[in-house]
Amino acid sequence: DAGVTQSPTHLIKTRGQQVTLRCSPKSGHDTVSWYQQALGQGPQFIFQYYEEEERQRGNFPDRFSGHQFPNYSSELNVNALLLGDSALYLCASSPDREGYGYTFGSGTRLTVV
Amino acid sequence: AQKVTQAQTEISVVEKEDVTLDCVYETRDTTYYLFWYKQPPSGELVFLIRRNSFDEQNEISGRYSWNFQKSTSSFNFTITASQVVDSAVYFCALSEDPTGTASKLTFGTGTRLQVTL
């Protein structure tokens, strides 16, 4: 049973460009969350999707947007990239139950130059 | 607002030593969940344990044990007889779930554990 899969694994973009990251949740999971992890820091919550709607959002600007598809997979889009957006972006999935805990993917390493 | 503090930035031990990773949390909710995750160099966060706020029983799983104390808002993690494969960054996380649905995790800054021979 595959866990959470993310693509691509690495990405280099130029300031001002736009990027799309993709995530397939673990089988049986319908809730997808995205986290940003800067070097040497803990993951920071970006947003969560459930039933194709954004249900929770962290303290991130509108340049960060997402989407969830009927098969529960998800995309994270970042517009007008800044150098400070360089980070590991982690996707996590879970059944929609309190306290269940999340399964994380290996992440996409985004470098903005 | 919820907050998780891991005061130990980095710990180095020699193999077979015991090591305890500290975690202190802040929350105003009475219902919450605490987690420990391990992040090896590959980057993937690996789930280790989950506790809810109503269960203060300590837990042991092999070489791992967890000490949850609501009185001090702490959820510490001990590795007994550490091994080189335990080298990783360990994160403590908090989830408040007042709605009964999956809720966001608030992470600490992590503790990097280095186990050497």
C-alpha cells in the first residue's frame, strides 16, 4: 500500500515565477494538508483540504493556493515566488477523524533563485 | 494560541546511551492530541506515537517510551540504548480537535539527535 506520494522531488525556480506541487494521499485518506518546512525549522501549516474545499488555513499569503480533486489528490500552487519561499513542502493525509494523525510524504524541495 | 517548545536544538550521544527529548506545549483546549514524529535525512516525517489529552498513561514501545504529564504540560520521549539508526530530527506536535475532525498540527522546532559509535 503506497503511502503519500509527492512530485516532483526537487524543483528550482526563478523569483517571480509560479510553481505547482502535487500530492497523492494514502489510500483511504480523504483529508490533505500542506506544510512548509524551512531549513532547520519545524513544519508550518499552510492549509487543509477536505471534500475539495479549503477547510483550514495557516498564516500564509494569498500567493499560496491549492486544490483538491475528486480522487482526493491535491495541488499546491505558489505565485510570484520569493527567495523566502525556498523550503521543503510536505503533503500529509489523514482520514477525517480527530486525533488520527497524519501520514506525510517525502516532500518537494523547492529552491527559488 | 497553541505552541510547542523543544528547547534542545541538538543532542549527541554515544551508541547504547539513553537519551530523553523534551517537549513542552501550550493550549487553551481541554481536548487535544500530542504526537512525536521522526524525520530522517530523506525528509519524510515518520509517525511514532499519538496521545490524547485524557490519557496520561506512560507508554513503552520497544526501546521507545513516552512520559505525558498534564500538570507540567510536557510530553517527553526517551530512547533507551540508542542506536546509530536513531539519528534523525525528532518533532513534537500538537493538534487541537474541538470539531471532531482532523485538525492542523503545530510543530516544535525539532531536536536533532546524533548517535555515534
